[in-house]
Amino acid sequence: MAVIEAIQTTYVETFDVASVTFSGIPATYEHLQLRICPRADQAYGWVELSVQVGVGGVIQTGTDYYSHWMAGYNSTETAGGGTARDYFKLSAASGDHPARAQYAGIVADILDYANPNKNTTVSGVGGTAHGTTTPYLAAFSGLWDGTGAIDTLKIHGWHLTGDLLRGTEISLYGLNSS
């Protein structure tokens, strides 16, 4: 039987924030899961989110991240990848525009985060509204080409810029197979 345990939830209440960091993540789980309901401060349709990992409390900012994605909005499809980056690319947060008052939904699984013999991978899905009628849906995956046990996650706007708006909620869960 699979076991999922809540580790921590951050709710952006009073002020907009540049990032949300979970630190001191215990190495007692097989995998981690992020559940994110974000909005971001750019006024256009959506803002892609990024994640960086930390080992020993130090965020890894080298060029050891690789991302892949497939997305669709309205009648447009897109796919791509990125290598030698300093973050994982996730799905998108809704932009801050009166016509787009919704929050996005993103679920990201972070596999083998504490196993020093494996690279850490991330995969997930997300979606939001673009304008009042156009949905945006994405599937994404990535790799951190490092083997240290991850104990910190930092979530922020695309290319490390942009604020997460009040009302954004990010929850971290630990997953075990039994």
C-alpha cells in the first residue's frame, strides 16, 4: 500500500513573494510530490514556474538541469527541451490580469530525491486558463544531473524572475511504497 504524508504547506498570505523554499526535507521518503496552485505577477496569459534543488541546504545553481515539455493552448501545440540550465521548468501559473482571475494547478513528482546513487528526475502535469476561454495544459519532465541527497526545494517564476501572488498555495508531500 502506498503512503503519502504531508510535509509542509506554504500559503502566500500578506505579500507577493519572489520564491517559496522548503528546507530541511527529511530523507525518509522514496519520492516527493509538489502540489501547486499559483498565480504570478506578469499581466500576460501565464508564467512558467521553475524549481531548483538544494543539497546540504545549498541551492544548486550550476548548469546541471535538463527539462522537456509538451503543451497545448487553444489550437496550438508546442514541445521543447532545455539543457544546461540552473532550474527545472514546470508548468505555468496564471498571470495577474483581471480577465484571468483563476489559479493554475500543477502536480510534480520528484523521484529518488534522497538516493545518492541515482540522478533525481521530475515529472508532472499542469494547467491554467489563458484569457477567459483558452485553456493551457502541459506535461513536463526533467533531470538534475547530480547525486546528492536533496533536502531543499526552491519554487519561483520562470527564469528565476517574477513574483508569486497572494493566494498562491504550495504543498510538499512525501511518498513511500509501504
